[in-house]
Amino acid sequence: MGSKVLATVAAIALAIVLGGLDYLTGREWAISAFYLLPTCIAAWVAGRWTGFAVGALCAAAWLISDMLNGATYQSPLIPIWNGIMLFAFFLVVVWLLTAFRTSHYYLEQTVERRTAALRAEIEERKRLEHAKIQAERLALVGSMAAQVAHEIRNPLGSISLNLDLIGGELNDAANSEARSFEECRVLLREMRSQVVRIHQVLQEYLQFGRMPKSERAALSLKGLFEEKLSFLQPLLNDKHVHLRKAFDADLPPVHGDPEQLWEAFLNVIRNAVDAMPDGGNLTVNTKKYGTTALVSISDDGRGMTHEEARNLFVPFFTTKSDGTGLGLAHTQQIVNEHGGKIDCTTSLGKGSTFSIELPLAVGCVT
């Protein structure tokens, strides 16, 4: 409201000043066109009717200054007619200007509404995507529960049987001079291995079913691999695995949780090492791939059959005697949570390559 009043006062003052200049200069300067300035200011800021009023004032100021200058016409009605025509011209200008202003305001409002609707739609899609991920995770957890029960039942049965055997051995030892302590040690070791097995299954199950909250930030993949792979070097040496690294120094950072991403990479690296029991070459490289960062982890191990490759990310599917089948499923879950994707190409007898795409951090995509 204050700006409208101020603009109106300024327009009226300018119209009066122009009328005075028109009177003082006569027809020599021909400043009639400048009457449009206060008219347009009033119309744009204060509205159509204020513009009409200021336009009428400007037409009256022109008419008065023209009559006071003593201009002669063939008819005394000519200056009045000229004043009316000038006022009509101001009316047209004000009408068009305010119509344009209304259309401009409507267009701004429309853009703002559609932008807000687009933002709301994006937020809703994010919410639905998150809900979908949660629903998929809960569905997987539900299907995994039976598998976990099966995995735990067998070790518990073995532990129970071994406890009965130990009890019998101890009873025999109490009644015998030759005590079978070595057999007891063997049974105890077997029970310990089964307890470790239960702990491993439960740990990976809980880790898969309850993803910890990530702490994401701009992350350099080159820095992450350089730091973490140095700790793996002794293990690789023991396994006779030669590490080859090819990191793009100009690769922009990704937005991710370093611990979770390293956990995903480590699962793939461990599988690659296990696929080369007699040693081999492990290749880790990073590069920019469109708007994503591409991490490739390759080995020249035994490769996989079509059946193994098809069930690669299925929970509890494993080809290892001591595996739980949750490692790669958890890896896929981490990559999906980060908005990326993971894929594998393999050839039996020649090796496998895991490709992990991760979106670049905001502001780093060019």
C-alpha cells in the first residue's frame, strides 16, 4: 500500500512539473510525450484507475499550459479537442499497460504454482520411492526369516548333540582311569564353530534387514580406495593376488557414506579374491560415466555359471560352504540406497567384473 501511495504522489508531482515546463518552454521543446512517464508509473504501480486519473491530470496540465501560452487556433475548440485526444491516448496506453501487468502477474503466479506443484510431486516421488524400498526390504526380511530359522536350527541341533556326547564322555571319564579329554576338546571346537556360524548369520541378517542411518557427504572415491586398499594389501599378498589400480584423478566426488560404500566395495573385493584360490589379478578402477561415477572391480578367477550369475543378488544364495549368501544382497542394498546400480558380467573360467554406478555429488555434474 505504501509503495502505491508514494508512486501516485510522485506521478502527480511529475505531471505538475511537466505542465510547468510545458508552460515555460512553450512549443519550442515539445515535451508532450513526457506526460506518458507519470501516467505509466501510476498505472504500473498503483493500478488502472490511478493511471486513468493521472492521465487525466496530464491531459489537463497540457491543455492549461497550451491555453496560457496564448497559442492561436482557427477554432477555440481545437485545443480542447487536442486535450481530449491526448487523454484518450493516455487511456489506451494505461489499459494496455495494466493488461500486460495483469498478464505478467498471472504468468508469475502460474509459474510459481506449477513450480510448487512440481516440487511437491518430486517430494512425493521421493517419499514413494523410499516407501517402496522399505516395503521391499520388509518383504525380503519376511522371506529371510524362514531361512534364518533353518540356518540356526541345524547348528543348534549339532550343539545339543555335542553337549549330550560331552556329558556322556564326562560320565565315562569319571568312572574310568583313561579319560577321553581329547575327544571332549574336539566336540567343544565343533560347538564353537557352530556358535560362530549362528553369530555370523544373525549379524548379517540384522545388518541386511536394518540398514543403519547413513552420514553422507561429498566423497572422493580415489581417496577412499587409496586409504582402504592399503590395509588389504597384506591379505592380497597372502593370497598371491596382484592388485592393479586405475583411478581417475579428475573424477568429481560422489555423495555417499564412506563406511557403507566401502562395505559394499569390500564385499565385492572379497568375492573376487575367493574366486582366485590360486592367486591372480584384481583390478579396481574408477572413471566418470555420463552423470555418474563408475567403479569397476575385476578378477581373472573361475567366473560363474549362468545359474550362479542369475541368482547373484538373491539373499541366501551362495556357492561357498561357509557363506551366508547375504554379502552381495547387502551390497546391492547399499548401492540402491545411494541412488546407484550394480551389475556383473562374467565368463566361466575367465573371471568376473562388477560395475557399480553412483550419482555424482550435486554441483559436480557438468
